[in-house]
Amino acid sequence: MITIYGGGPSRSFRVLWALEELGLDYRLHAVDLRKRPLDEAFIKCNPAGFLPAFDDDGVVMVESIAILEYLIAKYDDGRLAPAAADPSFPAYQQFLHLGEAGLAAYLNVIVASRFFAPEAERQNFGAQMAERFFFNRLQLVSQRLASAPMMAGDRFSAADISVIYALDMAGRLGLAEKFEPEIADYRARMSARLGYKAAEQKTPPWTAPSS
């Protein structure tokens, strides 16, 4: 049985969404990050204490994009990833990783500055540069949407799961008002999917972390 450790709209949402799209049975172990040291099962799975953590009958992983790739390699039958020989595969692969490395990772700096830095440092140089880098990389998504409705072309894929999580994270930080219309439309279309909605229903509402 697959167990996914998650809480709030963390990167575990990517995994939940993929599991729903694949129709796999799984168990959700809710984690309260404020009390994570007391959650022995979670800490045993991921002693670093961040989400997600994932256990597939003893196969333990903690990086959301790596987990998506694992699920695709083991359980997918072409639903979430094009074949390597498919012309859309390079774009799929690029945006699968851009969603984290080029988008969500920069937003971590904004989260840390806004919610954990001293009051006088919450609009610091690092946070401002992180926002600039995020919107700079987001131009690649806009460029892709000018020629295709989704990151892998005409088909939904795990690359969309990766990118949409980053857009949702930006939305929670109040950055969605700066999205170009094609980005806002893409986000609305993907969040209307049944798999997204099923994962969303299992994800508690977001509350800003306390400093």
C-alpha cells in the first residue's frame, strides 16, 4: 500500500494529484508541521522533516518530482508522461523540472522572508530577486502556452502537475494578480480537472505559517 505523508498545500499535493489521476489506492497520513517532531512515523520516513514523504511498501522517497517520476515508471501506462520517442517528450521533461527548480524553489525564499524573517527584513533583497527570477522563468511557460494548451502539447501530463503546484503556491503568496492572461487561463483549466479537485478535497486549507 502506498502511504503519502502530507499536510496543508505542501508539495505533497503534487503526489496526491498524480495518485488521483492514476487511480491508485493510497493512504494519506496527515502531518501537522508544527508538531512534526512528535509524529514518529513521519520522522522515521523523513528525518529532515519536510513534505512530502512517500512509502510504497518499503520504497521511501521525499522529493516530489522524483516521486512523480517513480510513479510514472512503475504504474503509468502513458497517462502522465509521453514516451521518450514522442516529439513532446523534451518539452514534458523540461517543464516537469522547471515547475520545481525554476519556479517553486524561488518561492521558498519569499516564504522564508515573508513569514520568518524579522519585520524589517521581510522585503529584503533576496526575496525581491526571487520574485523577479520566478516571473523571468514563468515566461517559458507563457511561451509554451502560445503554441500548445499544456506543457506536453495537447495532452495532460505530470509536467502540468509540477507547474500548476508552483502557480498555486505563487497565488497563495499574492502573486497571481501579476499573471499574464494565458497563465491565469491555464491555471483555471488545470484546476478544473477531477484529479486536482479530488486531491484538493483531501488537502486542508492553507494558513500562513507563524513566525
